[in-house]
Amino acid sequence: MALADSWYLVGPLIAFAVVGVMAAVLRWALARDQLQATPPLADDFGLLRVAALVDRLEMAQAVRSTLRQAGIRSTFSTGLDGLIKILVFPDDAGRARRVLERDSSTGT
């Protein structure tokens, strides 16, 4: 009779063992994915290209204003080196550089 009374513990023990094995497998699988993931490069801006580098925020805003007046959309990002990169779409990169070169040669 004592053996029959102890069988009620087997069901929950099996359930806990199955959950434990599943947790161990998931932990192993997720840890493996984290090891394989590579962090993005610091200078990876997706589709955007660097049109100018400046060292002050006021200068970055002035460059963006110049590009906006030329009809070129832009944004900026601060790199690990502290320089501010003015970013534009690839189709506008050449034109943005020409606009900025022309603007710097006129002295404004």
C-alpha cells in the first residue's frame, strides 16, 4: 500500500524534469545565438553616406541648413572619435559634396 501511495509524486516529478530539460535546451540555444551575433560596425549607417565631417554641432547645423536649401535631405551622427558626420542618401552624395564645396569656396 505504501508503494501505491508514492506514485502520486511521479507525475509532478516528470513534469518538473521535462520543464528543466526544456529550460536547459533553450538556454543553450539562445546563448549560442548570442555568440554568433556580431555587433554592428560603428560607421555602418545603412544606406546613408557621409557627405561632410565637422567637429562642432553649430557647424553641423549650418551644413544641414545649406543642404536643405539645395533640396538635399540630411541627418547627422556623432562617431566614437567625436566628429559629427553629415549623412545623405547615396543618390544625393555627389551633389551634396559639390554644394558644400561651392559653399566653402564662396566663404559662407
